[in-house]
Amino acid sequence: MMIILYLFAYFSILTFCGLVIKRILKYKNMPVHLRWELYPVAHEPFRNKYGGSYYEEVEWWNKKNKKDHLAEFWVMFEEIFLLKGVYVHNKKLWLFSFPFHLGLYLISATAIIITCSAVLDLSSIISILNAQNIFGKIILYLTKVTAYSGLALTFIGGIGLLIKRLSEKKYKFYNTPLDIINLLFILILTISISATLIFSNSSFTLSEEFVKNLFSFNFAAISNKLFIIHIVLISIFLLYFPLTKMMHLFAKYFTYHNVRWEDEPNYKGGKLERRIKEALNFDIGWSAPHVRTGKTWAEAATTLPPEMKNVE
């Protein structure tokens, strides 16, 4: 029976990686977006404060466009780790959304530390979580801080978000059953991990041994039932994560770089021109007073609807 647990863990990890990569490639290869001015653009040096553009310069096409990638990184950091957009537009929601996301990041950091420790131990270098020197003790202490604080923040934030979604009318319009299931499952997972750490895995020994077994294909028996439940729940979470809205974690990069900040000039004969021509040849699958189905976007953009032809 134990081999089933290991095989399920392998399956969930490989499926997670495969689906995430597939979705990322899908985002990357999406057709060109509707190009409009969404300023300020973070990579505009000296202009991003007031929403300017290098197109303001005389004969900009003869000058090299310099991008401030450090400014891009900072804006992404503020949005992903500090949830600045939520803070600016909905501070009450931010009070729960920020600790929820920060907690998930801290839990992820803990998992990374455990994995690194397992790999180093297998390489006969050092097990950083079990080292008896001062370095190992510091890492173990920091890991406990990230794990327990991450679990507490995720639980508090998750409970708050769940209450807001179920009690406030303005959120009910956006709720879907999967949104509620996601929150409930993360809360259950948080409780499971907490119970495992408190009662049987306080020094992360079981976690590190399991990761080492996965890397070495050692299907050693696990006697701790709490830890087995913990592994099963994590494996299930990895399986359905890429199929949910939680993939916005990876989509944010493309939302900013390929939509909000995409200001490359459309040179004749260039790659962007080819992509725009491709998009203009897409068929229209919906209709409205100003748009008729059955045409391409190029036709819709260059012809008037019948009812407007006689309008002077």
C-alpha cells in the first residue's frame, strides 16, 4: 500500500509541473492583445511617475528605447507580495487577502528549504535542517518561523476571506462554487499541516525524509497516519491547482508585460505587424449593433454596419 502513496505523490508533482508549463506556454502564445494606452508603464525611466511615454520624444524611432527593468521588478513585487492593487482599491478586503497570500508564500518558502535540505543531504554535503552547527540551528529556527507564521497567516486570512465572500452581498456576484471550495480546501490543508507539525513533525524530519525518498525512489514505510493524510492532501492540492483561478500567480507576469506594459512600436514588416494581421483575420463569433458575426475583424474595422450606411 505504501508504494501507492509514493506513486500518487509522483503523479501529482509531475501533473502539476506539466499543467503549469502548459498554461504558461498558452499565456505566452496568446494572440496580440487589444493595443491601447495603459499608462503609466513601469519601464519608462523618468516618465512612469506621470504616465508618459518615449513616443513623446521627437523622432523617437531614431533613438534607442531604454527600459527600466528594476522599476518593472519593483511594481511586480508590490503587486504580487504586497497586493498593492487590492490595498489601493479595497483596503477592507486587503486586511484578509494580504495575510492569506503572505502566509502561502511563507509556506512555499518552507517547502523550498526542506527540499534543498533533502537534496544537500542526499549529495552528502549537509542536511541544513538537522545540522548540529550554528548554521543548521539558525536555518531550523527560521524554517519554524516561516512554517508556523505562514500557517497562522493563511488560516486567519482564509477565514476572513471566506466570511466576506459568504456574508457581503457585493462579493456574492463574483463567487463561484470553486472559489469557496478553494478556500475551504486550503483551510483544511492548513489545519492538517499544523497538526502534523505540532504532534509528530516539529523538526521537519518526516518531511525531509519523505522528500529524500522521492528523489532516491526509496519507498520506505511511513507509520505516522497524520503525515500520510498530510501528503495525500498536498498531492490532491497540486493536482487541481493548475485547473483553477489560482493560476493567476503565473498569469500576472503576462498581464503586466504582454498587456499593460507592452508598448513596442509596430514597424512595417516586423513581428508585431504579422501578429496584428493574424489577429485581424480572426472570425467574429458574436454580434452587436456595430458588429456583425460571420466577418473578420479586418472587415468589421473597414466597413460600416448596414443601418449606418445612410447616416450622414
